[in-house]
Amino acid sequence: MQSIGLTITGAQAYSYDSKAELEQPSDKVGDLHFTIQGAEPSPDFKRTTCDMWGDADFMKRNGKFYEENRTANWLMTGECSTRFAKPR
């Protein structure tokens, strides 16, 4: 990640333990959401490869990980896209 200028500066995680905590209609009790916080990649990387932010947002449901933004999608699949797999 350092080769593209994406440095990790922190992380956050939270899970839903009850229906009252759910934020989005697609959220389910037991989902684990986490963010890997980081600095934006280098301008050269953004221009030639993928125009993404530094933070990568993921969700884990039933043992499977899902990307929730372009940065996470690029890290998981190598694709610079906002089309994400739909959790079940």
C-alpha cells in the first residue's frame, strides 16, 4: 500500500447487536462494519489507476466480506468501480 501512497492511519469497527441499532434497510443484526482509515493515494495513482479516497469501508456478514466503497473494492478485487457485491 505504501507504493501507491496509501498509508494506514487508523481503523474503526462496529457491529449491530439489536434491531434498534440498524441504520440502513439492508443492515442485519450481526453485521460487522469496519473502516481502515488512511491517507489518500498519490495523485499519480489516482490519475492513472483509480480515483479513490483513503478510507476503505467493509462489511462482514455470515463469514463473508463485502466492499462498501471504491477504495475497498479496489483493495479486494483490483477493480476501480462503484459496483459492489450485494450481501445476502
